[in-house]
Amino acid sequence: MKGDYDDDGVLGIPRNEHGHYMKGFSGNRDGRPSGFKHVAQLAREHTEDAVRVLAEVLNDPSQPAACRVYACNSLLDRAWGKPVPANEMVADADRSELVQAMVVALGAMRTRRITND
């Protein structure tokens, strides 16, 4: 099928009435370009520099707050992974236990704030 084109010169990949690819067919039959791994390796060579720049932006008070927050999130995501969405966390835990834990944590924070002032 590779190289099968329709009358308009478009690669003939079967689609359903909604324009989606039919089951068993792919819009990317050849996969990723062969140079992709090489480009990824080149980018990885700059990892330390990129993290260093993010840290510099994070610690530079002259940078706009939005840039500093973005740098902060980028560093945290790379160090610890992206946070689990709240709806997935709640689905895995009993809601009453979660609420109780939050109340305890907030109470502890409030107590620390009062005693530290």
C-alpha cells in the first residue's frame, strides 16, 4: 500500500464517514523519521545547560513572575514528574479519609503559624 495515491495526489488511506482512519490503518505508516533519534540525542546533550538556565530564571528577581513560575514548574516536572491530576487522586482514595487528612494538615499549619509568630 505504500505509495498508493488517489486522484488528488493524496496518500490513499481509508477513512470513515467522519474522516477518521479506518480500524487497522494508520496515517503514519512509515513511523517516525529516521533522524529523530539523532535529533533527540543532540537535544539531550544540552540538558545540563537547559536546567541551569531554568534555575537562573527562577532565581532572578528581575525576571517577570510568569517566567519564574514557568521555570519553577519546568524544574519540578523534570525532577519529580508531572503531578497526578486531582480527580485521579480522589478516585484512588476514599473521600472521607482525604477530607480528614486535609483538615488535620490545615490544622497543623494553623497551629504552626500561631506558635511561630
